[in-house]
Amino acid sequence: MCPQPSPEQIKDKVAAIRRRQPAYGEVVAWMGDLLGLSQQDPLPVPAPTPGPGPGFPEGRSLFIPAELPLDMERTRALLARLAAKAAARKGGREQAAGLERLLALPDQTLRPVLTAVLAGDLQAQEKTAQEQGLDPQVLNLFLRLALRPGLLALAQAACEGLDLTRWPAGHCPVCGGAPRLASLDGEGGHRRLHCSLCETVWPYPRRQCPFCENQESEDLVVLLPEGEEGFRLDLCRRCGLHLKTLDLRCLSGPVIPLLDDLATWHLDLAALKYFEENPRPVQGS
């Protein structure tokens, strides 16, 4: 299951979020514009499948994030268009200048930066952001957008030969990325995880932590934000990580990770507050 949202679905999602959560209106509209630009980039020819393929039931994905194939020419071209979009926005000239400095780097210097984004290496991203005069979150966002068409094409090609109902792990079967979002759908609310990198979607047990595989009910906490029907937080007290969940029986779909992750930032703050007030128990106590 590797769906790619259409421009109409992106537009509808932006409108739905703005109606439901006006405080996110401006930033979500901006994200929708950037996603629309990445949608305009023609998808590349699917990348070849490496090695023997994923392991079932071993949980071995096709790729690990740090070794994903990169199309530097296409990534640079899209990043340049994104920088131009930023420059045209009020107050965006400084962001665009930082992105242009990034584009001026040779491939041998830029490639490790892209790899750091894919691998979630925050320290390396912060170092590059400081060197190029960018906010680390801006660097991460624009590079993820520039990489997105290639990652979606990779997932599309890979998923055609995979039975994801047999995938046992909480990380992505295609790229090895971690989910930040889950969804519930269908009768009984079947749970699906959404890869934050290549946007692959796969089923996963509801009462199991995808990060540490914990199934102990006393360590698995569900928070239902007041006044926000269709949203929930799944927290694991054993590993201290959380997952934001959208109930598509109440909310209109599809899940669009970059948009829905942005529009649920307040849930990340709620998770941090919960763990501050309810520290993890010491193992063995």
C-alpha cells in the first residue's frame, strides 16, 4: 500500500485542516503549496530493487535510510524550484538564500547532508544548517520535499511485489524509516502505520508499540485530546516514544504525512508533557 495523494486531495486536506484548526491555517496552506510543487515533478523511472529483497518475517527492509538511492540531478532541480518558491514568499528571502547556498555545494558535500535527513541524523543536520544560515527544521523540511518524488517512486515500484500484510516490523518495509503517524480505518478500526519518508502504509497490531514491540498493556497509554474527535496519542512508557493516530472513520482521508504531521504538532507537545509528568519506570524496579 503506497498511495500517492493527488493535487485535489492535497487541496482538500489543506481546506479541511484550516476549517478544523484555524491556528494552523497559514502554515498548512504554505505546506500545501510546497507539496503541490513536488507533485508537479514527474516521477522518475522506478529504482532497481537491491539484493534479495525484504525479509519476511525477519523484518529486513529493502533499504536502510542511510543507503537509499539518490538522484542528485532531480533532487537539485526540485530544491531550486522550492528555493524560488520560498524567495517569492513574504519574509522568505533569508530561507531562500540559505537554500541557494546549499545548492552551491558540490555533490560530494551535499549528498551526506541528504543522507543525514534520510537517516534522521539531527546532529549532522544542525551542523549543516548552522553553516548555511538555515533553521534546522527549515533545512529538514525542504530537503524532505526535494527528495519526496524519488522516494514515492521507489515505494511505488517496491510495493508492487510485496505482500505488506506479512510485514511484522514497526519500521517501513521499503526504506526502513520510522512512522510518525498511524491511522485507524474500517470495521473495528484496523491500524496502519505511515512511513515518514517514503509514505508507504502497512498494517500493524493496535496494542503493540512499533518502536520497541512492547505489548504490555500497563505500559501502553492512549490519550484522547479533548475536543478533537478523530485524534489520539499512543504512547509507550517502556521506550518513551509516541505515535500520533488519525481515526479515518471520523476524519476525511487520505493521510498525507507532511501535512498531517505538521497539523498535529500540538500532540507532540502533549506527548512531551505526559512523559515529563509521568517519567518512565526504571527497568527491573
